[in-house]
Amino acid sequence: MPATIRDVARVAGVGLGTVSRVINNSPQVSDPTRRRVLEAIEALDFHPSPIARRLSLGKTLTIAAIAPFFTRPATVERLRGVELTIAGTEYDLIVFSVESPERRDATLREVTRSQRVDGALVISLPPRDGELETLQASPVPVVLIDVNNPEMEGFSRVVVNDFEGGRRATQHLLALGHRRVGYISDPFDEPFLYTASRMRFQGYQQALQEAGIEPAEVWHQHGEHGRYEAERLAIALLSLQNAPTAIFAASDTQAIGVMEAARKMGLNVPKDLSVVGYDDIELAEYMGLTTVRQPLFESGAEGVRLLLQAIADRSAPPRTVRLQTEVIPRRTTAQPRDGDAP
Amino acid sequence: MPATIRDVARVAGVGLGTVSRVINNSPQVSDPTRRRVLEAIEALDFHPSPIARRLSLGKTLTIAAIAPFFTRPATVERLRGVELTIAGTEYDLIVFSVESPERRDATLREVTRSQRVDGALVISLPPRDGELETLQASPVPVVLIDVNNPEMEGFSRVVVNDFEGGRRATQHLLALGHRRVGYISDPFDEPFLYTASRMRFQGYQQALQEAGIEPAEVWHQHGEHGRYEAERLAIALLSLQNAPTAIFAASDTQAIGVMEAARKMGLNVPKDLSVVGYDDIELAEYMGLTTVRQPLFESGAEGVRLLLQAIADRSAPPRTVRLQTEVIPRRTTAQPRDGDAP
DNA sequence: CTGTTAGCGCCTTCAA
DNA sequence: TTGAAGGCGCTAACAG
């Protein structure tokens, strides 16, 4: 049986309130008394029960992270930022990996109930119909990481400047001399979806227009997220007459599909085709993929900070932290083989 | 303020003991009473406080997973198995990502203290000096996943049959006609380290000997785990006169280093060099890497089951679950270019 | 400064 | 079958 605060009090010959004060570093304990208590604690190898503490404090000292753990490698890096940041606090982190819509709803509802956790981090999960209400009604603070939908203003969020990211990626290609640049992404016409693809697209358009190029509609291909679908889309794109000499993919995973398409079509990357991804997942470095890096680890860390603040001050207005992107040039981008003069 | 059991009792017009019985599905409640209580619960949107429940029960209803989250991609897949299996139970999962030796020790000690969690899963962390004692003295049950050291017998564990895995990988190469097969791994001469590499090596040796081949000492190169070190080792190996025509690497990460070495040396894989990895991380599929798959997800799931059993019955003897491996042939292995006749 | 007391919300006897 | 009471270990308010 582990020692309790009462045992310590008895051994130290003090009341148990005093022991509590010592544990919580209350200044109002005399030095000699404190020493006696400390000795007793040491002697008994006493550690306060976190659960009793929580019940008494009326706090769970726990925060939840809800994320699609494994569908996107980037999420893991975000979680790492979350975990390491939380490790320095008195909070525990409990994680929920949501992979199915049912679990997603259930988890969200359970977590946003009070008594369960003191706050929740929702990572890379664009809200679906009805969830917005769940979140807004949540008695526990929620911070969104990598959820960039306009509907989500009003929540504290950590987002990346996707418009700027798309613009920078495209500018990188333009600077190399490309004039026909394709864009492959998830679809973005549904109201409640991941809007990153759309923002990146707008940045892409903007960059082209700034360079005096009117983006052709066929240059934009979209389909379900994933390597194979992206491969299919790239083949379509590259089969056009006057096909793009460069493709910007809305994620590294999709960029990999693009490269696979090039391989199958006998196109050399980067000589025949330049490819830029987005995310800078670990795989990207190995493959030498030029990509747009977003501060993944930092996004998790920042999310924790926002959440802790929100917990400390419930009435504080929501804040948005917007992180910047950076193009990482590697081996998949180069000048186009043929000049592309008008 | 969320409703408490007392509110429910008042609304239902019963004593609060009865409400508790209903919550816990005690059979000794009459149907009409149960119905009234259920209605009150519904009306008040009552959810029992997990914390109060834990304090009263004297259980934390929480289990900890300690793992080097991100240094090995395989770990993430194991965690996924852990998370999904736990999700079906009343337990919470709290995770600790240990990346430094200090945190490692601190976490282990904290977690193995009672009051903190009901059980702990230690994943892919070979014990270091002194930790064995910490673990053995642990009042909370501990299950080891992917910790195959002989010193760890006595603990419940989920391990993979690494000897057999090494043997199968090598047999695959032998069946293709290779006679000179190299092996690249972490070092395995320290007493307290990850023994998987050694077991795989023994399987490798066994397979060669069964084929009437005496493995040359120089065929085995070892160094710190990682892609770049493996690349260095592979270059050394391939620079030998009478260099191996195939290399078996103790992990996919290292196999990638080997392939990078081949690329730099102008060797075609698999025509000039066959490569086999180990783990079947996601990257392996993309790269077409022939590898030895171990049931990662399943190892996590199985670990949870073992732990839950151990929690339910503290006096049960430790059990070892040994999972099997499987060679996944892909595009990095083929017949050697030149016959290798004696 | 320090001891005592009253909860925190729930579970579990013990009686009735 | 049900109500009431005691206790889980700790914190905080109140006396002294």
C-alpha cells in the first residue's frame, strides 16, 4: 500500500493540512516544519495520488489530442510536438486515433463533455456537418491544429499560411523558368472540407497571375487524397497536348503519385518534369522531393500553449497562430528542358 | 455545472446508492426503479465523473504506453494497435514519447509507481543498466513489446521470432541463387541492447549453413542505427573484392541506406545487388523494397490484451506471445547477375 | 504558522 | 430491493 498524506502527517507529527501545504509549496510553512515533513515524505517514499488531487481540485489535469494518427505522416510529427510540450507540464496527454466517422463523432462528443478532460486538441480533422455545434457547445476549451476552414474562425487555432505556401511553391517553379504549371490536389468544392488545398490553389493562381500567366483550367486536377489517385491525375495531366512542365502537388503523398506517373510514362524528373510537394514528410527528404515545409512539430507545441492559456483563462478571446511555410528545394525541380517561349 | 449522482437520485426520487447500482448494471434493481433512474439520467444528461469513480474504485483506469514515438516508423504502427485496442475498453491511454535517456528513466520510474496508472506498455525500449530493477520492483504490471532481450524473460512480452525472420530473409536470397550474402545491422555486442539484430543474424547464419555456405566474417558490417551509417557500411561491404551480391539489412531504414549506397556506386538494384530489409514500414512498399514484415499493429493489440489480463489477475505468471514474420518479395531482389558457381 | 473540518463524486458495505 | 453512511486521498477554508 502506498503511503498517504495521513501517514506522512503522522510520521512528521503534524496535521495533514501542513503536509498538503508542503506538497504545494505554500510559503506559509516554517522551515523546520517543512524539513520534518520533507523527511517523512522521503522516508515513506510518498507520492501524492494524482486522482485524489484531481477530484479535490475539480480538474482532470488531462488534455486530449484527437487526430487521424496514421493516415497522414505529418500528423505524427504534430503529435510529437504536442507530447513534448505537455511533458513539461503537470498535465497528462490522452490520445485518440480516429479512423472512422463513427469513432470520430463519438470521441468528439465524449471529449467535449466536462469531467473528462480540461481541454482538447483537434488535429487535422476538418469538421463535418453538425460537429461545429458540438464544438461550439463544448464546455471544455478546444484548440484546432491544422484546421483552416473559414467556418472555424471563432476557435483558437494553429494554422499554416497555405495561400502563401502555394504561392511560394509556384514562384519557385516560375523562377526556374516554367510557364505551364499543373496543380494536383484533393477536391475542394464541398462546404465542410479541408480547405488547405483550396488556399494553396489560390496562392498558386496568384503567383501565376503575378507572372503574367493565366492558369488554364485543365492544369488543375483533383481527386480523392492518396498516392494512386494522384498518379492517375498526373497521367491525365501529362497526356494533354502542351502538358505542364511542372506539377505542384498539394501534399507530398500526392507528389509521390506524380513521380510514379512520370516513371511509368518514361519521363525523367526533374529533366522532363519538375515536381513540388507539400508538407515535407520524412519520405520527402529521402526521395529528394522539393517541397513546402510547414512547421509540424511547432504546430503541435503551439497548440498546447494556446490550449493551456485557454484553460487558465476561459474568457480569453480565441486566438489564431499562423505559422509560415518554407520551400525546401531538392532534386525534383529544375529548369524545363525546352524553353517555353510564347 | 454537470449533474452528479445526487441530482439524479433526487430527480428520480431514490437513494444515491440505487443510482450507482443502475450505472454499474447491478442486477439487484427492480425494473421500474431502474427505468425511473434511467429517465432522470437522460433528463439531466448525467455522466458519471471518471475521476470520482477512479478514486472510489482505487483504480486509475488508465494505462501508459512508453515508446520512442518517432525514431522508428514501426513504433507508430504498434501504437496504433495499442490505441485501437484500448479504445474498446474503459481504459484511457496516456502516451509518453521518450527521446532522451533522462526522460526515459524519469518516465519509467514515474509510471511504474502505483497510483499513476494501472499498467504500462513498454515498446521497443531495450532496458538499460538499472532499469531492470525498476521494472521488476514495479507494483504495476508491465508488458514489453518488441523487447527481445534474454534478460527480459520473466516479463510478459510480445516479441517477434527474429531468428526465424533472419532465416527466412536469407533463404529468400539463397533461393534466388545468391551465394554471397551480406548482413548490415546495429552492433550487438553490448549486454543490454536491442537483441533483434543478433537474433536475425543467427537466423541468417543458420540459413547460410543449411545451404552449405560458411558465412564470411567480413560479410557482417554493423554500426549505429540509421540510414547514413548503413550507407557507409554498405559501401565498405560492396568495395570488397568478391563483394556480396545481396545484402540483408536488419531494418528497412538501413536497407534504404544500402540502396543509396548502390545508387552512388552505380549499381543497379536488383540487377547488380539484391536488398532485403526488415519491418515493412510504409516507405518499403513505396520503394518496392523486399522486406520481412512483422505484425506491428497486432503486436500493439496483443500487448494490450496481455496487459489487461495481467491487471485483472496480478498473480498470473508472465506470458510471452511470439508473432511470426513473413517475407514480402518486391522489386529489390532478383537472381544475381553472374552465376556464382564455386 | 498550523491543526481541524468539510467537501470533491462515486462505490460499497450494512441495515432495513 | 433499497436507503443511508463511511471512505477513497487530497485541497482549502476556518479557527486557533
